Amino acid sequence: MRDLFLWFVAGEESGDARAVEVMRAIRIQHPSVVFGGAGGDAMAKWCEEQFDNWVQRAAVTGLWDVLKNYGYFRRKFDTMLAAIRGKKPDAVVLVDYPGFNLRLARALRASGYAGKILYYISPQVWAWNKGRIPKMARYLDLMICVFPFEAPMYEASGLHTVFVGHPLLEALATKRSGVERDPNLLGLFPGSREREVKRNFPVMLEAARLLARDRPDVRFEASAASKARGESMRRMAEGFSMEIREGNAHELMQRATAGIVCSGTATLEAAFFGLPYCLIYKTAWLTFEVGKRLVDVNALGIVNILNNYRLNPPDNPALPARAAPHVVREFIQNDASPQALAAESLRLLNSKSARRDLRTELAGIISMLKAEGASERAAKILLRSLHG
């Protein structure tokens, strides 16, 4: 009789990292567990069974990128579906990556897969399609949430849901440095993907040039996610005084006095480290036009979304719904002009009270996420669900 066999699927580097944290916690609680699936370099080291290291190709952003790679994703989908049906793991654990993973879950259930289908890091359908939640309840056995406001929405559909806290913040806790902030340093975080950098960094760079005219004493440092991104950014910044370093995001978030941060995971990381920042988001025209017709929230940044739900708990219908003011100022698409970014950065650099107030708000929002022990709690819930 074989031991417990779990099949994990992650499609981005962040999901790869979160999956490994849970896999490690599961193995501590159940040492003989066997892992297989699809993900990245981190997961590959933990999987003894069939594994597809596909993250570098799978991590695309926006509707246009997905359409261009449709053939690739179709082939991967069919291959994974066949592999899971053939290997028959006790459970499939889907980690974030909803565009692919939700379709895979539905197809697995329709094909007669008899194991449990468990979802870790709930998809943000509350932002773009709440109507999908009851459908998800038909083919998922468990939803694990990392944001507290999500659980009541999923539970209302009859889907067993547990809020465990945010594992990213748990991982970041060990990286606190206690370094003193440089009062004249602005940090730039243009994103990790090539397309993000191409769209965001030139605007950040022009904002820095404008800001330097008003504050010649200000220095600029940008964080690159990889050597390739760093080389690309240095070419763009040629002739302008700016330090560009690879892999220093968390350290820079603690050393800079203010920052400009690309929308995504980095905005939550910056909030955790108490960096006063503004948010930038620029994407392909088609992606933006489609997205703005689907998204049903008044903010893009997760900090602002969390603040909105902090003031409007979804499990308390007695409270009137209202749009909360943004804690972090957002500059999206055409509003993400160099002039606007420079003005907001100058405000944060010049005003101690503005920075203090923003740090206080960020700390209050981060405290909602119950980071400590998140991965261990998730592992316990996943293992318990297999015997339920």
C-alpha cells in the first residue's frame, strides 16, 4: 500500500515559494509523504514523483500574453490532466494561479478524478467575478485563504474555507534588518517580469529625473529581480545617476525613505517593511480595457483593498458599504505619468508627518494578516482535509 501522495501545481515563482513552505511543513507532520506536480526550481527539490518545471514559461501577465501563448498552455493543460489521472494522487493542491488552476480543477472533477482537490491561496474572484464562487464550490473540497475578508465569501457558497494567515509575511519576518533609513534615498521597484520592467521603469526613470531637479540631494536606487532585468534597466538608465542592484528588494525597502512600487506582491512586501510608497501599474492596452470592465473593487493595490474590507467587513451586513479612501496612492495606466509620480514621491520625501501617518496605516493593515505560523496551519488543514 503506497503512502500519502500529493500533487502540487504552481505557475509563478511566488506560488513556487509558497508551495515549498507548505510542503516542508507537511513533511514535518507526515515524513513519508510523496510529492509530484508542476512548479519551479524550489518545488523541484522536494518532488520525488513526476514533476514539470514550467514556471519560467508559465508566468505570463495580461490577456494578450495569455492569448499569444494559448497553444503552449493548452498542451500543458492536457498533459497535466492526463498525468494526474494516470498517477492518481490522493489530493491535488492548486496554488494560486487561478486562470489555469481553476480550469484544471473543473476538468479533473468532470473527468471523474476521485481524490481531493484543494486550493491554497484563494483566487481573487471577489475582485473580478464573485459569481464564480458557487461554481467553484462544486468541484473544490477546500479553500485556504490568506486574507481574512475572503473566508466569509467562500463559506457562503458552501465551500469549506479556512483563513490561515499570509505565508509571505511569515517568510519576510526573518529578513528584518533594523537598518536606519536614508533620508535622501528613493527606492524604485519596477516589477520582476520583463514586460513589467519595460512598461514601468521608463516612467519611474523620468519621474526620478524630474524629482532630481527639485531635490538635487536625493539619490535613487532601483531593485532588479534578476541579472537580465538589471542589465536591461541599466541600459534604460544610461546617463542618469542611479544605482541598480539585483536581488536587493527587501533590503532596499528597509533602507529607503520612500518608494515607487509596481502593483503586485512587492506592494505587500513594502507595506510589511514599513516603506512609505506609491503604486504604479501600466499594462497592455487590451488587458487594461478588458480588466477595468471586469474588476469590481475601488482599488488595485492589496493594501487599499484590505483597508476597504477593514472598514466594511463582509460578514457584518449591518454596516453600510462605502469606498474607503486609499491608504497608498495609486497611479494606474494613463494616470501613471512621470509628473504625478515625481510629485507624490516628493511629498513623501519632504513630509515626516505624511510618512509617519502612512507607516501607521500600513502597520495596522499588516496586523490583520496573522503571519506567524501560516504555513504550518495550512499544512495541518490540508492533511486534516484528507481524512475528513
